[in-house]
Amino acid sequence: MAADLRPRRRRLYLNFIAACVLLPFLAACSVQGATVDESGDAQPVVVDVTTLPAPVTAPAPLWQKTYDAPIQLSLAPDGSGAAVLGPDGLSVLGRDGSSLWKAAAGGVAFALRDGLVVRGPAPTDASGTIAAYDASGDLLWQKAATGPITAAGSADGSRVAVADDGAGVVWLIDTSPADAPAHAHSIQIAGPASLQFTANDQLVIDDGTQVSVVSPSGKVAALCPGGCSGPSRAVAPARDAAWLAVATRGGDNTLYMFKSDGTALWNRALPGGGGNGLAVGPGDRQVLLYNAGTAGGLIDVATSTGAERWAISLQEAGAPLQAVAAAFRADGGLAVLAQNAMATYVVGLDASGQPQTALPLPTGVSVGLSGPRNAAVVATDNTTGTASVSWYGLQASSGD
């Protein structure tokens, strides 16, 4: 089926690109929307995390595990589990630390949700196999790969997207058939791609050349191919894909807002430096920039106007902390991972951006943060030739 659909999808994709090249006056291709006046923006509020109390519900990790050798760990984006690659192969863990299933595997693995995992060749491998496994560890789909790969899963786990950067293709895999091998559609990409699904099952692809939205029926719409310049960028779609925010870094350092049809709404300049990561708040009413500017702070922006709502710079006793990851909780509050060379904290903010708590984590660890369904943080220490993993739950809400 993939072979039958590939030419048609490739033509659709290339035709859309050609339309943007030939019609540069279309809003989707050239106009970047109204420029937001930032003259009224307040200076960031400086917050010293040592003045914040530790969260009363997180005095200790939910569980800890120790491994006999260094490991690779992938945390599911919703905090529902993790995939661990080590000398004993692939082990998939649930939120409570229990082992869901195991397989002999190398390369890299991506935990998507509730035991659903994609494995593929390591970035240094010139070839290999992509394999998608269901929550029981049964093989759903596999394909020869050039690699490296990345992967994302839909909100309900019914679809999986895998980008094979070496082959220049994204495979869109239907995981629902229970009595037959999963089938896949192919979409051509121009370069290494980042992938994410919206809550209503639309796939957002950024291949370094443009941002594309793929509907459940396979229709491809391209955004900002004539703008959004920079060697890298972050993309954050609304849950229903009604709009997409694009933050460039290393180029024009700008935050753009588009409708899903490519219409540019507004843009605002961003401070130079930092990573300009993005997170979308519940209700799609706000976009959070984290690791923004040289201070690596937080800027909360209204999606309708681009106006700044609040801005914070985190410190530990006068030493700047970079906000390197952020996840919204279901109640609208935030969990922020902030660190420097000497310290790592998970900082809790309420829905209005007021800092509430700070949880210090051990130094010298690799930390992953997820949310909002089961907001969690996992800290992995591979510094001694063995591995120690600690899993902290950040909320028990069953909300979105």
C-alpha cells in the first residue's frame, strides 16, 4: 500500500511547494503577519529558586532503578513510561517502574505512550531496521532504514510517525489493525525532520525547509516556506491544529503565529541567544517560550495578539539558571526544568506564572521532563560506569 500511495503523496507535496515558489505574494508563503509592538513589555522578573519551598507531594522519587552499565533512556512525552536500552537489550517500563516488555535490540528507541515504542538504527549507523512495537511488545511494522530516525505517536496511540532522515521519508503507520500487519503511508521530506501530533490526530512535520501539517486523510499543507529563517527552530501546534507557533533561533530570532492553512497572523522579535523552546498551554490560549535569550528565561505570550503576559528569569543564589524544558500541567500550571553547570531544579509555577516550588535534583545527571497527562521527570546518572534512574511524579491529575 505504501508503494501505491507514495507517488501520489509526493506529487501533492511537491505541487504545494511549487505553488508557494510561483506565487510569492500568497500570505502562506511571504507575508509574515502583523509585527507586535514590544515597547510595552516589562523586564523579566528575577526569581531565586532557593527562596521557593520544595513541593510537599514530591519529597522522594516514585521509584529508582540501578543498571550494571550505562543506558540510553527515552521518556514518553506524556510521562506514561520509558524505554531503556542497555547491555541486556530493550526494556519498556510503565509509569510505576514495572517492566511491561523486553526485546533484544540495539540502536535507538523512542517511547511514545503506554508501552508503544519505535526502535531504529543509531545515528552513527548507515543502515538498519525501523521497528514499531505495540503495548504488549508485539511487532507492528518494520522497514529497512537508512537512518538516523525520530518518531512520534498520536494522542490515542492509533498512529505512529517515523522519520528516516537518510532516506528522506516519513512513514505514517496505522497501529489499529489487530489481525493484520500495520500498513504505512510515505511522505517525502527535504531533510532531518522533527515530528509531533496534535490532539485531533494531525501530524506536524518540520524538515528544516518548511513546516507541514498532514491531516488524518493524508492532505499536506505547508507553512512559511518563504520565511521562518534560521538554522534551527521550534514548532508548537494548538491541540486542534487551528494555529501553529514557530520560533526561529540563530537566524532572525522571531516568533511567528500562523493559521493551519498558512495564513500569517503576527510575529514578534525574540532576544538573541538561547534555544527558544515552545510549549502550548491548556485551552490553546498561550504559548510559552523557554530557554529564551542569553539568560535562558521564560516568556509567556497570548496566542491571539502576541502580547507578552509575563516573563521570568530564574537564578540560584545569583547564578543564572537556564529553563531548558517546560511542560504544562492539566490545571494550567507549569513544570520547568532549570539548570546550570552546578545545579538542576524542577520549578513549579501556577497558571498565572507565579513561581510556587523548587525541587533540587542531583547534579551530574541527565534529566527528562514530560506532561501534561502524567507530568513526570526522570533523572539518569551514567557517570560511574553503571546507571541509576530516579523517577519523580509531578502530578496525579487525570486531566488532559
